[in-house]
Amino acid sequence: MGSNGRPCNVHRDKGETMRRFKQTFGMGLAVLLLLSIMLAGGVLAAGCGSDGGGGESGGELVIGVDASMSGPLAGFGAYQKWAIDKAVAEINDAGGLDVGGEMMTVKTILYDNKSDPNVASSNVDTLINKDGAIAIIGPVTPAVGNAAALAAEKNGIPYLETGNSIEPFVAVKADSGGWKYAFNFFVLAPPVAENAFKFPVDLGLETNMKTFISVDNSPDGPVFGPACEAAAEANGWEVVGMETHPASQTEFNSLISKMKASGADYVYVLGDTPSFVALSKQMAAANYAPKILYYQRGAQLQEFADAAGDLANGVTLEAYWLPTMPYPGAAELGAAYESATGKKAGQILGPEYAAAQILTQAISRAGSTEPQAIVDALAATDDTFVCGPVKFDENHTSALNLVVAQWQDGTSQQIWPEGEGAVPAIFPMP
């Protein structure tokens, strides 16, 4: 493995090199030239990662990170960078990563995809072909994550992401043999939808059992729309409105009019953070508040609660990670983030920290920086991390456990299932 983290092939192709030299220079000169190259290769090999044994130190491996640091998904990128930086710093502070007996320093290189799938794809190409990344941690949401995963797949480099709903990820390669290098651990639509429409019934919240559903036209929309409609009906709700709105929309007066006219006590909306901030403000201006307001995806971020202020109070959402969840290191990670930044821990923090752990542990178990060895080690992942259990299936996916949370006085709190860690729900919406 060279100093840039890419495989060293100095000795592997000596037979082909000899054949070409014999054709060009004749036998005698060819032998001398090959011996010179092999001697030089011995010097170069000192900078190559070992596939086993040795116990040497001082090598470096590069992991690329493609993150949304600007644009509508920027809130996710900020958590992603902090979590990965922390996990990698802990590895390096402990002496590095053991790769086949060599202690290697882990270096991350991060590029901003600007919440743009084309930039996400280009970033991955650059990380692999210019920066020598041996593996990639991809961005949050399928809008950019799928493009990044395809770029890694094209280059034949291991790729791991979280924050990308599983169904859109699987669908990308469903008709072409499935993913070979890319892995994803996050949420499945049916459990999210089931929880969203089961929790009010379980908590005994008194409503007219009518719901209005609106999803955006991102890759999540065609998956979560039908899942929510089916889950609502299965739990006794009447779906009195089913709408699709443009991703990143910030003008909702027409949609709000439809919500009000529907008479639904429960409104479910899928979208991004800027959309939810705008929607909450416009609903307040229209003097409209359903008894239950559920925001999926964009309401996960602390930025939503901070920007919406009191209007966030009582908004419900899915939760795949909270510092209060009973997973090893969850509370400590949340406390470390809040101490370091003065901000509250966002949901994606736990899975992104775990992503760095899962990937680096796979590289160490592989004992190699060869792509297929890392892929095989990732596929064998079966452990409990700060975000809960992760075990990849034949689709290279693993589903996280879920609860329902609610924004209460600027903090995201579990309200369902009831029990340890849960607080009473605010009902109806203020």
C-alpha cells in the first residue's frame, strides 16, 4: 500500500514487465532493468501498508468523507464532520489502527457536496483518484447519498453511509445485481410509518382519527407516502388528504389551506429543515394548528428547533438515535458534543460516529487495505454500537431501532414507547 493509501503493485506484475522488456530490449538488458525495479520496489515497500504481520508503525491510510456542509442539508453535515473527527481522533490518540500488524494513522479528507448530487459524485471520484482514499463515508439522505454510493461503486472502493433511507438505497441497484462495495445502515419506511400512526393510539390521544399526509418529491417521497398511507389505515386512521410538494419548498399557503379544509386532527409532513421552519411559521400566521403535527427528516436537526423557536414545541418526529438510548457510549457521546460545541446533540451524531467505528474496525479485521477484503469485513459486521445493533444483510443494509420523539422546550425527547427514558407527550399542539 502506497503512502496515498492505494494498493502497491510493484512486485505483482513483474512477469508482465519482464515480457515487455524482453520484447523491447532483449534478454540481458531486460534482466538488469527488472532487477533495478525490484530493488527500488524494496525501498518503496517501506511506505506500503502490510497485508499481515510486521508490527511496524508510521503508515497512514486515507478515508474520504463526502458531506453536505452547505445548502439545505448543511445541518446534517455539521454533525457528520464532528462525529467522524471525534471517532478518528480517538483511534489516533490510542496509537492508530492495527492493519495486519502495522499501526497506521487514520487521515480523513472531507469535501462539501453543497447538498448537490452531482457534486457528491464528483467529490467521491476526487477522494479516490486524487487523494488516494481507500474507503468512503458518504453523506446523509438519498438525494446525495445514492449519487455518492454509485461513484464509489464505479471506482470499486468500499463505501459506508447512514442517514439514507434503506428502500431508496436498495432500489438504485435492484435491477443490476445489488451493491457490491456500498453499505448503508439507517431506517426502513414501514417501521417509521407504523410508529407514526400507532403512537397516538397507544398513548390514548383523543382525535377524530383523520390524517392529512404530504411528502416531498425527493427519493424518500415515493417510499414514505405509500408506507404512511398503509400504516395509517392499518391503525384505524382515515386518510383525508394525500399530497406531494416540491423538495425544499418554502411557500405553503395553498397546502395549509388544504390541510385546514380536510378537518384532520393529525398532519404528517416529510421534508427538509428549511421547509419545516417555513411551514411552521406560515401555519402560525394562518392561525392553524392540528392536534398532532409530525415532521419527518428535517425536524431531526437542532437547527429546526432553534429556527422555529416556540413553534417547534409539540412537533413530533421519528427518532433513530438519542443520547438517552440504552446503547454503549450514547450518553457520553451526547455529553461530549454538548461540552465541545455548546449545542445539543442531533440524532445523526450517533450513527455517524458509529459509521467511523464500523468502517475502521472492518479495515482492522480485514488486516488489509485491499477493497474486497474491507468489503468482506464490512459484510461480516455484527455488533452493538453507540447507535444500537448493526448487522448487514444480503442487500448490504441494516435497520436501526426506532422510537417517537417530540420537541419540548428546545430538546428532542422520547415520548413513545412509554417507559424508561420517555416523557409525557404534549397534546394537543400548543
